[in-house]
Amino acid sequence: MNHPDHPELAEAFNKDFERTTWHDETLWFVRQKRDKAVYPVPEFQDLRTLASEIKDHTLSNLDNYLIEFEENATKNGVKVHWAADATEHNQIVMEIIKNSCKVEGRNARLVKSKSMLTEECHLNGFLEKNNIDVVDTDLGERIVQFRNEPPSHIVLPAIHLKKEDVGETFHKHLGTTKGEKDPQILTEAARQHLRGKFVATDVALTGINFAIAETGSFVVCTNEGNADLGVNLAKVHIACMGIEKIIPKLHHLSVYTRLLARSATGQPVTTYTSHFTKPVKGKEMHIVIVDNGRTQQLGREDFRSSLKCIRCGACMNTCPVYRRSGGHSYDFTVPGPIGAILSPNIDLHKHKSLPFASTLCGSCSDVCPVKIDIHVQLYKWRQIVGQANELPAAKKWAMKGMAKVLSMPKVYNLSGKLARGALRILPHGLTHNQSMNPWAKARELPDAPKQSFKEWYEENRK
Amino acid sequence: MKVALFIPCYVDQFYPNVGVSTLQLLEKLGVEVVFPMKQTCCGQPMANGGCEQDSKGVYEHFVETFSEFDYVVTPSGSCTYHIKKHYDIIEQTPAVQKVRKSIYELVDFIENVLKIEEIPNSFPHKVGLHLSCHGQRGLRQANASEITGVRDGQISKLLRKLNGIELTELERNDECCGFGGMFCVTEEAVSARMGQDRIADHLRNGTKVLTGGDVSCLMHLEGIVKRQNAPIKVMHIAEILNGNQP
Amino acid sequence: MFSCSKFHFEGGLGIYLSQKRKMTSREKILASIASNKPTLVTLPNVPIFEGDGSIERFKTVLEGIGGTAVELTTKAECQEAIDKYYHDLVNVASDIVKANVAVNLDTTKEILEQVDLAVIQGEIGVAENGTVWVPESNMLNRALPFITQHLVLVLDKNNIVANMQQAYDKLEDIGNYGVFIAGPSKTADIEQSLVIGAHGARSMMVLIY
């Protein structure tokens, strides 16, 4: 099955020079806001180390913490479910909704706040097929839901859209004036529209940012208030989490709540940091714990630390490649640098171009609040792609050829001499033929000197 | 101390002047330098391309070439990084371990082994410094903006001491140039765009001479400069410190 | 999957049992974790970092995130403050100042929707980020802080701490539900333009006494 890979999608993205500039500058602006928030915190690097080490420890004791979490949550009157994969997750969510809502003459109604896990499981489509109306209430998510697109960023779902695009979408779906693009007015329209949905909903679903083993509680971080509004007006709260969202103790939250928003958007903290422990009397609370490939990643020594991710998106904002290719070019729920080290675990063949969609500049690793060595893992995934014979044939044989030549000094010297010789003789039109030589699309080749350094040394120094 | 010079493959073939400047500079600083003729390459391009297993022969050849020396100096942060970090896949014989410790990027060697803080020279030009990722975030030879807002590092320290020099203040002090090895052709669109954005930043802020520690970056940026006919001269830091003028 | 070797080497009883009963997902997941997790890594100790826990700092940061801070001499001055800043708001829910909308656990959505202003007690303020801990027991109804158009939190200045380590240290019990609220609701989802007042409160004030 042939599907476009990152280079192809990135090339298409770059065709619009101005829009690429706009996308790059918008995300760089978010990176700058992050820097401004980070620099004044003297212990920020210590916090990163703590956050990293707490998660390293947790992953090494994950089963026991999950059991502890389940025990405590259950004692609190929360129902805990386990889903091995996306299909099971979707099934469980659907059953909870159907069992708790006996509605007549209409579909059951669900409001959802942001949950990348549910995107990963393609929950919305499944529920719609089963006669459940789903409304994404995070503004960015609602926008892409209207447009029938996936989000392009895990924190800023609609970052790839200009306000004119949003205006168009809202004109179509919410009846705002044609051409209206004032974010204030558009947001107000969404507020009114979604208020109605919150009040009318049967069930509310949220993600989980942190699940605390010690108390069986979980924490949801939002800026808009949509998670709490939905949950507190609904009869039933379903909270979905990947197994890696566990942290051991309540006071560990102090570390993550100081890192998350600063890394994600440059705010000192999200507007709402909501701690859920027990449902209101008469209402239901459910937690769905999901594997869906995570335990497999846990078993990969070089890549297990990617499970420490707290989904802040800082790596995307800083990545010069992400900024100039957009989230959709990764074709995976979680794009960008973290996506490129999570996705090959799920489907090595489909995502083989992602570890190479990088210059290994290392900026991602330096902004990661939990110190995932992303750029090191990108390098290591490349070796696995190579060994699984997933490299394009031309590239593979070129690399093997180079390796051979470069281990033999005499052959290397001669090849170099021939290459330079050819470059000096051949006409510019040929050496810089853009369809044969991709380097030459935007660059001149270096001038080929008459002598290599070795030849100069031999002549002048020996 | 026995010091060897390692000239990266693409410098050897396409930018021999950088090699010459490196050699002359080290000699001016009082170092007796040996250049082992049988050297070829550190193996980075293949390894970054996913073929590190195929590169073992190149790694072993490198170690064989350089293991007798106390220091191996090279005008390349990326080669230095690769040898230090990625030669862990071959058997860690004493020779391998020695080479991984004795490989030094040129400026790092000057400041931390020779303990030289200033190279008195005149360079009355507006200079834009490009911080190469391997040297900066890999080897921590300069501050990273992800960690601190203070812009400082080994190369800028030496540059600032040059007579008449004016260092450009860039908008994005340490964004990657977009070369990335094979990335420059496999993800050509993004690579070119990244390089163009770097050049635009330099042009907006008055750079007349663009310099850095890695020829790989400079080769890519110079390619764009030449295609655009931009009024920028590209010089490796070794050339500037050696006293060459643009 | 059963391979030839498994069939030969595994005890007959084991095969019988594993064929008889499928593992639940819970069991599968926990077993998979047990076999894939690394050797135990030490849990670090989180120090209680020091910092600036002054009222000034809290006010500056809160204002930076779109909230308003007003200092009072005593808690009794709250009514005066509300009369001054919110005199044109009609439907008020509160257990601290004069209220005309009674709100409790059983209040209907229809009534909650009408609330213009909610004035409730905050317990801990955090200077580094302007956030205030509001436990359920102070909310009157869990939906109130979010459904109200405008929110006022009342905070004892002695309960302002410097950072989240100090806040969680001070927080003895998170109860059944509790929220750190930092300023009014907001979004920047439309082209990174900051809009104050997304789905939650359009404005937020902290009265510090």
C-alpha cells in the first residue's frame, strides 16, 4: 500500500512559501513564549531532572503503581476499566455511554475535552457509527471536527489554520457573518454554541494528564474550562488514559504542574488544574486504562523513555522541520519529534520516513520537560529501519557503497579525485540539473578544487 | 604531546583551504601536528543514514589510524560528536576508548587543551556566527537558547577578541541550518527552506562574513548564498583565526 | 501463539488452563508490563524549593495572566469590593457576600446557567503562577466556578505561597474534587491570538484580605 511519506508531504507543504513562513513563525513564537517563561525559573533544569527521574522510576514499577491506582480509585467509587487496544477502548467507552444513558427518540450525547488518546483510538468515528453524538469542546478540536480533519498539533490542534479559515468554518457551521475573522468574535460564537452542548449533554469524556497512584485521583489540565464544565454538568464522567500517565504520589504533581504549561505555551500554569478523586453522589466516574502498543514500547530498552512524554508539544514548537512541514505531514496522531519515536513502534513500515524527518539538531531533547533523549532515539530508530531493510534501495546501496570506499584509503582518494575532476569538467547545466541532483534545486555545488587537502599536504609538507 | 590532524572527508575533497588553515593555525599556536595520510572518514554519513552496522569497517580504520596519538584535532564538531557518542557499537578495546577520548574539535582543543583564550588578529568585518548543532547541543561548546538566554560559547569568545570585529545579533541565535547529512537531499524542500531562513536572518542583521565550526553547515549555507548571489562571504572559523581575510 | 516447542515443553495442565480461560485485558496488560519493565530505578526526593511568596508577586503574575487582584484590609470588605466592581451584575451566587441565586449540590443546570457572578473562598494562592486552590467544599456546586460568567475568589494573604512545591506541601487533602484556578478562562486556538473568556469565566478577580 503506497501512502505519501514525510518528504513528499513536506515538499507539498513548502510549495506555499508564504504560508510556510507564517506557520514557522507562529510556532517559533510559541517557542519564544516558552523561553520567556522558563528563563526566570532558577530551578527549571532541576525540575526537568526530577520530572525525568520520577517517570523513569515509575516505568520501572508501572504494574504495581497501576494496581495501587486501581485499588484506590475503586475505593473512591470510581469504576476502572482496562483496554488492551484501541478497539477495546472504543467498545468500553461506547458501552459505558449506552448503559448509563437510556434515552428515547434521540442519540446519546457526549461532550469531549482534549484527549490525544481518543484521537489515537479514532473514538469519534466509532461512536458516531453507533448513534452517539460527539462534540469536541476544546476550541481547536471543535474547529478541526467541523472541518473533518485531524488535529495538526497535540496542544494547538488548529495551529495550521489561519483566522480566515476558522471564520469560513464558523460561517458554515455556526452561522457567523461571512468573512468574520476576529478571534474574539469567533470565540464568543463558539462559547455560545458549546454552552448549549454542555448543558444538554448526557456524558462527558476527558483525557488524563496525570493519574496519582497514591490516591487514585487524576488530574486534567485545561485553559478553556471545557473539561470541567462538561464533566460537572453531565451525569457520567469517562476519563481515558494511557498506562504511562501514572505518577506515584500527589506531591509529584508539584514538579509536573511547574513544567507542563511553561513548556507547552509559555504560561506559568494552565488556567485549570483539576483534581478528580470521587464522583458526586448519584453520578458516575469511569477510568479507562489503555495499552495500545505502550507495553511493547516499554520493552524496548532504547525507546522506553519515550513513554515519559507528558504531551506538552514543546518538541514540535522547537523543531525546525515540524515548523516547516506541519503536523499533517507526519501522518500519525502525535506528530513532530516525539511522534517520530513513538510511531515506528506501532508501524515501522508506515512510519519509516519519520526518524529521518530530522537533522538531529537536538533542540527537542533540550526543551523536553522530562528529558527524553529524542534526537538519540531518532538516530537509533534509523538503525532499526536500516536493519529491517526499510531504507529505499538507492539510499541503502549508496550508503553501503560509501562505507566500503571510506574504509579503503586508496579507493577513497581516487574516487574523490575522479569526482572533483568530473565536477570541474562537466557543464553547470548538467551538474546542477535539478531533476538529477536535488542539492541543486536551491543551492550551488561547492567549487571543486584542483587539489584535495591530502594532495596539497603531499606536495607541500612531505 | 603527540597531536594528529583529522580532516573530514568533505573538507579534504571540497574545502582543502579549511584543512590548510587548521594546520597552519595549530602550528602558529606552537603545536607540532602529524597528518596520517591513510585517514578517510569518521563514518557519520552512513551511520546517520541508518547504516551504522555497515560503518564498522570505517570506524575500525579510523581507530587504527589515530590510536597512537594523545590528541586528534579536527575542524568539525559533527565528526567529533560522532566519534565520541557513536563509536560505542564496536568493541571497546583500549585503542577505541583512547580515540574516543582524544578526539577534539579544533576550538575546544585551543581553549581547553592549549588553554589559549585569545588569538590576536585583525578582522574588521561584520561577522555572523552560525552555531552548528553538534558542537553546540551535542558537545556543549556553546550555550543553548533552550536552556538559557545568555548567548555565549567557545567560538564567540575567540571571535570577540579579534580586532575590529563586529558580531551580528541574530533573531534566532541557534536554529539549525538544515544540512543534516543526507537530509539535505532526502528532505530537500525543508532543508533548503531552513538554510534560506538562516541566510535571511543573517542578511537582515548585517552579516558580511558568515562563519562557524562545521564545514557541512557552511557548505550548505554557502550553496544558498551563491544561488541567491547574496553579499556574504562564508569562512570557516579556522580560516578566520588563522588570519585569512575574506 | 503455540509453537511446536511450547507444546512439547509446557506442562499439559498449563496448556489446558490457558486454553480454558482467556486472560482479561487487565491481566494481559499487567503481565506485559511485568515482562517488559526495566530493573527498578530509584525514586528521587522532591525538595521544597524556596521562592518569592509575596502578595506583590502573586498580584503581578495574576495580572499578567488576565486576572485582577485587589487587596483588602479585612474579609468584611468583600461586600464593598463586589458592590464596587460588579454592581451591574444581576445574578450572584455566593456564601461570602450577598447572593440572590441559591446554589447547592442539587441546583439545576437551568439555574446554574443564569449565574453572572460567583464569589467563593480560595484556600491557597501560588505566587509563581497566580493560581488559587479551590476545593469542592467551597464551590457550592462543582459546575459553579466554570459556568458563572464572572468569578471572584476570596483569599487570605497568609495562605499565599511561592511555588507549587510549597502549595502541595500545604495542601493536606485534595478531597473529592478540587481545582487550581489561574485567572479567567482563555484560549489562543485561533491563530495564537489570546482571547480571554473561552468556555469558563470571562473574568476572574482575587480579593486578598
